[in-house]
Amino acid sequence: MECSIEKDRQCKVTINVSLPYEEYAETYKKSVQNVKKNARIDGFRKGKIPENILLKNFSYAIREDFLDNIFSYIIDKSIYQQNYKIVSPPVISDVKFDPGQTLECKILIETNPEVEINDYKKLPLTKYLYEISDKQVDEYIEPILERFVTYIPVKIRHSKETDRIKVDLEVIDEDNNKIVELSGENHIITLNKSGGFFDKLIDSLIDVQPGDIKIVHLRFPPDYPRKEYQNKMVTIKAYIKEIEEKQLPQLNDELVKKISNKNNVEEYRKSVREILLKTAELQIKQSLKSQLTDLLIKKFGDFEVPESSIIRRKEYLLNRFKKHLEEEEKISFTDYLQKINKTKQEFEDNIFKEAEKLVKLDYIYYNISIKENIVASEEDVKKEFSRLSMSYNIPVEKISKRCENTGLIDDLKFELLKDKVINLLIENADIKESRVESRES
């Protein structure tokens, strides 16, 4: 068998194969016999059809059986015996075959790129040391104090966004009929907007005082939970009766005991500062990792990676993001695209670029792991199972079995290997420190 190689971009290789008759003759004869065993023609017993008649009537079946068998031989000899490291199934095309003549075909394969990485230590990184201010401690505590908020009536000023107001509402439909179930007296409305269609009403109730009347025209959204109001246009008359000002409780030792296991304000504020410091530590690690990945791509990322690997990673990222939108954000992918004013193609193009970056990083990490003799051991896997078990309160055995059944062990090992490489690079980086105030969480 003769093979000639054509290298294309993005790790694509075309192997032009020429296989002489002498090399495939026995395989072809076996295919003829395979078809002959089960072939049926009136006037002949099963398996007793003369070969010339068999070849005339069952040439297609013989060809298919032969090609199935000979392609395995061709792939083994042209790819695996030549030690090509392929990343996707080979594709055979341009098959030219007549029994007794040289068989010709093309085999398209994608291979791993050649990645050469040196001088990956002493990379310049900045370690931001976050300082926790008293203001940040206050901002952390404030939402907790909101659980104990009270409202006090005020009479000498207009309403503002932190207030709540008491109103009588009269809701009228397009036919000028009062909607009794939506109307009523002494409604309490808190003046904090939520991004919903009622924000228009809330806007109209800011900077009012008792005795004012506000009129707002609203259309219910098409997805409103109650079908009878979907797309319905209404007029809302709001009669302002009272304004109430929000009062946060003072943080004192008594309240501290209600909201924590601490005994006094000083202990509690210290514990909050420790929580914020732990968050800052995570920010530091994430910042170093982000800087590192950008540097690795900039310094070593000038190589092509298999397109099929990029597409697989893109599909994974896209499906994971869609699942997040549906389960966490409670919004469809289509509605999300409308919200950010992007087309599906624009969004997927961005995901494709991110996927390409991640695939390149995988090759870079793997290359460094070979140079540094870094591996993810079975002991590392057991430790990760234990960590996952504690984090999600799932028995170790169940996690282990799930990974084995879904074929995720190798993926887990590679993630652990990458973590080791990242830690090595950060430990050996040229790190400069810079003090900043911790970012808001």
C-alpha cells in the first residue's frame, strides 16, 4: 500500500491511499463468500449460486461488505501504524474501486498540534492584596438588618425610593369598567423597582405627598400569570394616603445574638471581616489564574488546534449556559439574546472564540505537565471524590460510581492535572504585590 500525505490547516491531514489488487485480493474473495452464503436467486439453492451470476446480481452487496472490511485494514496501516494521534474519527472519501484494479481513496484525519513551550516559569503576575474597609463590613451587614426593618409615618416631605406608601387604587379597563379585584383601599407599596412592568407605577409614586393623585396607563405583559389580564390595557388611579420611612435597627449586642452566634458587636464585625477576607482570598486566586491564562495564550497560543475539538467545547459551553439560564435565571435563550441585543450567530461566534482559547490552554497545560512529569494519581482522584462528597453531601461511593458509569474519570483526572500545572506556574511566577480595596461581592 502506498500513502502520500497532504497537510492542511487546523491540524487536518489528508492521506492519499493506493492499494494494489494483490494486497486486497483475499479480503475481496472473503466478501464474495460472505454474500454467497445468504444470497437467494430462484432456481438455485442457498449458497450454491455460480460466482459469475452472483457477481452480476449482488455486486453492490459484495462491494459494501468488502469496503467495510478493507477500510479497517487501510486505517490501521495508514494511521495507527504510522503513530498518528488523531482527535476525531477518520473520514474516508473519493473512493475509486473496481475489482481487480488498484483501490484508491482519501482519508481525512485531525491530529494533535505540535506545541513547543519553553520559558514558562517566572511569568510576571500581580497579586492584588485586598484590604477590607469598615464600609464594606457595613455593606455586608445591612441586608441582614433589613430583616428587622420598621417603617415610621412621615408627613413633612415627599416620597423617595427607600419609602413605602399607603394608597387607594382604582383600576379601570379599556371599556371604562372598574376591575374590582385589582382595586381597593390601603394598599402598601414599597418603592423599590424590580425590573417588572409595575416599575412604571412605582416611578409615578416617587416624589409625591399625601393627597396627591397619580394616573398611570399600563399594559399587562403577554406572559402575565393570569391569562385574563395578558396584553390587557388598564388605567390605574392611585390616591396617596400616607408615606412611611424605612428605619434600620441599630446594631447592638442584643441584635447580634439574634442574627449570629457572637456575643457582641465587636465579635460580630470581626467575624464579618474574616468572611470578607476569605472572599478576597478567592478573588486573589482567581485574579492570578486569569492573568496566567491570558499570558499563556499571548506567549504560547500561536498554534492551530483541531476544529472538531473547538466545536465539541463550544457545544459544551453553549449547552451549559442555556441550562444555567433556564434553571437559575429563569429565562429562555431566545429571550436572553433579545435582552443583550445579539443574534444567535453573534453569540455563538463569541462562544467559539472562548472554546478555541480553552482548547489551546488544554494543550499548553498538557505540554507543561509532560515536561514537569506532573500526573493526576489515583490518590488525587480519591481526595477529589472526598472533597465533592463533603461539598454536596453525597456519599463518596455514589460519586465514584457516577463518574465511572458516565466515563468522566479521565476528564476529572485532566482537570486535576491542570490544577497542578496552574499551581506550579503561579508558585514559580514573578509576582508583584499591589494593595487595593476589596471588590464588592
